[in-house]
Amino acid sequence: MNTADASPAGAEPARPGPSVDPATGPGLLDVLGVAAVVLDAEGRIALWSPQAEELFGYTAGEALGRFAAKLLVDERNLDTVLALFERVMSGGGSWAGTFPVRHKDGSTRSAEFRNMRLEDSQGRLYALGIASDQATLRRVERDLALSMRLVAQSPIGLAVLDPELRYVLVNPALERINGISAARHVGRRVHEVLPRLDAASIETAMREVMSTGRPQLNRFTTGRTPADPERDHAYSVSLYRLDDPAGQPLGIAASVVDVTEQHKTSMAVALARQRLALIADASVRIGTTLDLWVTARELGDIAVPQLADLATIDVLDAILTGDHPPGGPTDETVRFRALAVKAARPTPATLAADPVGSIARYDATRVVTQCVQSARPVLVAHVTAEEMGSVARDATAATLLAEAGLHSYLAVPLIARGEVIGAMGLQRTDNPLPFDQDDILLASELAARAAVCIDNARWYQKQRHAALTLQRHLLPHQPTPTPGLEIAYRYQPAAAAGEVGGDWFDVIPLPNDKTALVVGDVMGSGINAAATMGQLRTAARTLAELDLDPAAVLTRLDHTTTGLGHTMATCVIAVYDPHRNQCRIATAGHLPPVRTRPGRPPELLDLPTGAPLGVGGVPFEATALDLDVGDQLVLYTDGLVETRDEDIDVRLQVLTALLGDPERPLEETCDLLLGELRQPDDRDDVALLIARTRPVPETPRR
């Protein structure tokens, strides 16, 4: 312990004095140029400040000891000055006012004076005069008055806070904005006055401005004040540091503007742009395929999360089956088939939705039923516990939706070509805002665009189904086993509905154990191509059964094709005689078959190409080909090898490379070729026929 610092017993500890922050630069008194002059009882100058020298022009050496009245006052005003001096020195009180004084340069200037009597410890009397240039003082007064008037009458909320961020001054505009009087502001911090604003970030910004001196302009914040406690308002806040003339921080000045209406307008504009962008995006992203399920998923992807937290897309099951009445459903109950469910995140609400592909029947109490029956959107802006049953499929689903936080629901009809084909259900769980009229307009626009795409997909699938049904009906279901040949075949339709229908194959038993192998491709697609294919296949089978040479069959088939109108087709016919181990082949504009032989590489047969069927009048030529046991012939249509981005010769090389193992089972070879050469989105169908020669059992003699 340091005894030098110890206080005597019983003595009170020393109290700290006031905190003093000495100025390091010019202050307000320097701006005013305040001069101090002390006169003794006889009126002689006893003290003379540097500011007095600046104001009156006399140095201390020139002024000290001289009578002030004679030095500074014009003779015409001498009596008045002496009387005032006498009054002050006699105890009549201080005097303040404006008085003309004489400058050293001979000019007369108006100065603002304040005079008072002083007394020292010996009882001697003095007069203290404090003076400032009147023009300078008036300028400062005008500036101050103007500043105060601007602060008081400004429509912008203004406040001054001290270095501890406590309110010092609040103007009437800020009183109105905050709904709190200036008196209740003063001495308190922002978070104490306005707890429902983001006070923490505002005070952090104030400390940063105090520390760096850099203003922060137009900071955006939202919240509620006692002026309007039921609504959120938006405010633009600007912060500046206040410094004294010496550059020392005095506090923070804050300006506050209520920009709620401007914020609403800008938000509305931004929302309108967002919705226009969403509609434009929907035009690109919905309907990229003619797949019904994919199109429904694309609609869900657009609606979530921009419009809803969860979307369900359902179509009327009668629309898919084709037994729906015109004008939409009118029954008490309606059957829906779920096409898609899209959620922004994992949520119990997805478990409450009908599983994709399932069929559900709902009565008229259901919102989705009311939607399709009225062909109008149905909005449940605020879903209550009682209304949850009209949204959910059952009590369990209602519990799941409540657990997910469903609070707003919107059902929008899917209308295509004036007919209701289904509905889109939209749910909000995470988004706190309920659906409104603007959301109905946006959802209806999306639904209208998607409904046409969904309906197109439905019609194309219906056409595809019809074409495939006709195609498969016309193709051989199970070729008859033929002597000397092992047969495998495949037919694979095109991915697009409109491309189905033109390819066929056939295996035709002929007299004397011979077999005709036929593969053809009608140019065109759809049901018409399938029907034409059926006619040509029937004609080819009839002609082949006459045991004609392949070239003769093609000649007559060409004549038949010409009679069908604007129809063309390619075809290859191979007639195999197992007793002679010989095959005669003729082609009509068709791709060459591939022959594989054990121990040798596969080869594309070099045959006369011939013209496609339907050209008319072009001769065809048959080529004889010897086949050994185990040899294979691979006949195919162009859908197996043709693509848009690769040369046909390259693709044919790939085909022959895949046939390098002649011992592979034929069924595996078919799967291999289709798996390696075909793509899921190929736009052409393909017929594939593979025949492998085998020994012919000898016919026993009788």
C-alpha cells in the first residue's frame, strides 16, 4: 500500500472533479470574435485581450493605462458612455446593448457590448466589458434562428443524439412520425423509445458514424411505432456526425422520412415485373414435351415457390378416359387423377396430397370440386380449422395440413378450348401472406397457359395410343416357326406421338420350306402411315405367298403403292431356301442388311439399292446369297441407325461393330442393338428382324 495516497482517519475521500475536455481548436467564441476589456475604477484600461486588438485595432501596449472612453468613444457619445460607466460602477447593474466604437483606423463600427462590475479581494472595483462585432453576431443569430426554424418546421423528422446515443433534440415532424412527444424522447435511446423498430441495427450504424465520421444515407428500415401500432411502416434514415469547430464529435444528427407509400409502390412495381417474368418463363418452360405427366410437373415447378409453397395438379379422370360430358363435370362427385405434386421443401403437406397417379373422388363440399364445377377460381384466404376439411381429402390429411401450417388455399381451374379439364391447387404454409386477387390473376394466367399444353399432351397421347394400337394390330403377333431359321424381332415406337406408324416387318412361310423375310418403312407418320403400312404388308404377304422372286414382288408392290396416291415406302425382301442354303434378296431404296458369319467380321451387303416403292416404273434386281449354318441376316429400318447429329456411315459402322459376336443369342442381340443405338427421345420408330440359319431336319422316307 502506498501511504502517500492514504487519507487521514475519518476524512472523506476526495471527490473527482468534473470531466474537462480542453478544446484543441477554435470554438464558437472564436467565431464570434468575443473581446474582453477590464477597466479600473477611473476608467483606465487594465486588461486587454488579443480579441480586443482584432476588434478595435489597438495593441495591448497602445491600449493599457489609457482611458477607454477617450480611446474608443467619439466625443459626441462621451457623456452617454460616462453615465453608463458610472451606473455600472455604482452598483446599478450590468448594461448590454449596441454601441458605436472608434477603430484605430478612424472608422466607426457597431459593437455588441455587455458590461458588469467586478470586485477583487481588497475591495477594488473594476468594470468588465465583453464585446463582439455586431455584424458577425447578427449573422450567427440569423443562422441559428434559421436552423431552429428549419428544424421546427421541416416535414422531415430530425433528431440530435449525444455521443451516448441519447436523444437531445427532436423536431415536431419526428414527434408525429414516432407518435411520441419530444419530452419522452430526450435522455432515452432508440431501442427504449421505439422497441418495435430494428433499433439494434440503427444504433450499430450510429456508432459506426460516430467512430468514422462517414455519413450513412438512406438506410432502409421497417417496423411499427406508437403513431400506427397496427401497421408496418417503411422509413429512410440518414445519419451524420456533428463536430464542433475543433473537429470533436458532439453527437449524431438523424433525418427520418416515412417512405411507406413509395415503398408500397416500388414493391408493387417489382412484384408486377416478377409476375410478368414468371408468365414469360412459363411460356418457355411449360409444354416442352407432349408428355402429360411432364407437362403437369412443369406447371408445378413454375408455381413453386414463386407463387405457392405447395402445388397440386389434377385432371378429371373422365378427360383421360374419354367418357366426359361436354361443358365440364356436373355430378355431385367428381373423379380426379393426380398428375403432379410440387413442394418448396419437405413438409407434411405433401403426405396430405393425393399420390401421383392415384384416382380420388370428391363431393361438392370440396373446394377443388367447386372450382371445376363452377369453372372459376375458389379462394380460401384464411383457412380455419373448420374449413380444413373442405381442402383436405380426409381427417388424416387435414391434420397433416394443419401441422404443415397451411393458412391460405387457392384452387384454379385448368380450362382448355373452353372445357374444364382439371384444377391446380395452391397452398401457402411458409409464406405468411394470404393469397389475394393479384395472386388469383397470376395463377389463372399460368393455369390457362398450362391447360392448353396439358390438353395438347392428352390429345397427342390419345393419338399415339390409337396409332400404336393400329400398328401392333397390323404387325405379326408371333411369326410362324419356319424350317432352317431361328427368328428374333423387335418393334419400338417413336417417342413422339405423331411419329408412330410407318415401320413393319413380316416372316412369311412359303412352299418347299422356304421363308420370306420382309422389313419396310412407309414414309410419313401417324395413323395414316400405320394404315398404309397395313395395306402394304398385306399386299407383300399375298405376293410373297405366290412364291414369286423378290424382285417380282417389289415390282408388283411398287404398282400397288403408286395406286395409293402420294405414298412412298422403302422395303427389303429376302427369300431363304434351307435346302439349297441360298437366299435371294431385293431392296427398294432400303438400307442394306448385315450378314454375320462365324469367324468373319460382319458385313453390310452390297446390293442394288433400287428406288423406293411408289416412284413407279423402276426395275428391281434380286441378288443370290449363299448362307452357311450359323450365318445371320439383320434387317432393320432407318430408325435404328439414323440420327440428326451423326453421319449415316458412322452409325452403320457402329451397327456392324455391335454384331461382332455371331454366337450371341438373338434375343440378346436385339436388346443390345436397341439399347446402344436408340435414345429415349428418338423421333422415329424402328423395326428389327434377325434370322440365323440352322440345320433342316431330313424328311423321313416312307
